[in-house]
Amino acid sequence: MTTNSSASSSPTSTIAILGCGWLGLPLAQALVADGYTVNGSTTTPAQLLTLRDAGIRPYLLRLGSEFSQTDADSLHAMLHDADVLVLNVPPRTAAAGAYPALLRPVGAAVAAAGVRHVLFVSSTGVYPNEPRTMREADALSSPDASSDLLRAEGQFTPRRGQWLTTVVRLGGLIGPERPPGRFLAGRHELKQGSAPVNLIHLDDCVGLLRHIIQEKVWGYTFNACAAHHPTRRDFYPAAAAHLGLEAPTFCDEAASGKTIDTSLLRNTTDYRFRHDDLVAALAYC
């Protein structure tokens, strides 16, 4: 396996996770079990006790238009002793065009705290919906990119040696509380039936991010989803049937939709996916 950092990231390190929700909380729990100290943020006061009970040092923090001095203080406190920041704030939390601004205070806090590594949880939504294979170089992040998400990625590109960032562009998320059979059940004459499915199970989201931290795989941008790419027409009826729901139907149309290539991730790291077969993964959703 190739890595791009010689900096220490042992189980005595502190990991900060900005966003301890559906993905961030189980990741934090896994890292606590590995022996790391984990600082975790939530936007919900009631969730603070949940984090504390899981062995996570909890911080109440809201980004966006309501970002206050109290939030700034919480952000700096969460990062002051962190070796790694896992930035797990989905773009849907921001209005159109506002996602880079939403994360700007985080970049400033990372620099001020001297955080050495950033793990940016991004999305394969950065790629155009075209009928071809998409690799990491097909969507380049920069502060002046056309996409909100690519501009946000660009804000965390390493500069002046302050930190090293690895960006992980996750496919569509499935798992507990997100069974794909519910996504399209009972809908009819849907478009893009021949489009390939690009999904990743929660187990692999957690396992991959944990692996990157443990093995110090820094300085990369990776696509991440299952190797299995059935068509929407084949997969979603099977997913609905697994839940006993009405199967969706699709229009007849020419081939369409992107296929996410994950060969860079698979060739660079030793991580092995638990749920590369999406039909078999339905039993774990």
C-alpha cells in the first residue's frame, strides 16, 4: 500500500469528527474502540449525551448563517488537540451556492489549530450524469470550480504544508435506516432504467475511513462505492421486493448514467469491501 505521510497517527492520537450523524457516529464509535480519543460534534443538544455515553467528547456546533462566537469557540476547542479532522458535513445542510462559505470557518480553524490531516467526506455527485466511466480526474477540485462541492474540496487542498487532505467521494449511501428498497418503491415509468447503480454500504463507509486514518493514506482523492453496478431497472425492483414493497417500473430508453470507477482506491490501499455485491448487501440494510 502507498501512503503520502510519515506523520504519526497512533491509537493515542485524537480524531475530531465534524458531524456525528448517520455516518459520523458509528465511525466515531469504531475509532473509540480502536483506542483513539475522539472529539465529535452535533447540532442537536439531545445528542450530546448519546456521544458522551459512547465515549466521545461531545461538542455542540452549528455552521452556517447562525454560526456564532460560541460555535467558533466550540470548533476551536474541538480541534485544538486533534491530529486528524474528519469533515463530514453533507452539502444538503447549505443553500445552493453556500456550501463553500459554510465550511470556511472550518478551514480557518484547522489552520489555527495546526491540525495535520483532514479527511474530507465528499460525494460522487461531483461528476456529470453522462453515460461513461468516471474517474477522480474527471472532476478536479479548486477554490474557483463551478460545483459547490468541488469548491469546498478545493478549500481543503494542502497549502504551504499546513496539512494533508484525503478526499473520499462516496457513492449513494445505503445501510441501516437507509434501505434502498424504499428509495423508488411504488413509482412508475421512471427514467434512466439502464443507468448503473453506484452505492456504498455504511459498513464500508466506516471501514474505509477508519482504514485511511489507521494506515495514514494522506494526499489522495478517491472514489468509493461497491464494485457491483447493476442497472436501476434490475436493482431497485429487487430492493423493493426484499422489503415486501411494490416494485418501481422504468421507461424504455437508451443507455444512460455514469459508472463510478474505484480502481485508484483499490490499487492504492489494502482495504477490502465487505459489501461489493449490492444484492447481497440488501440483507444488511
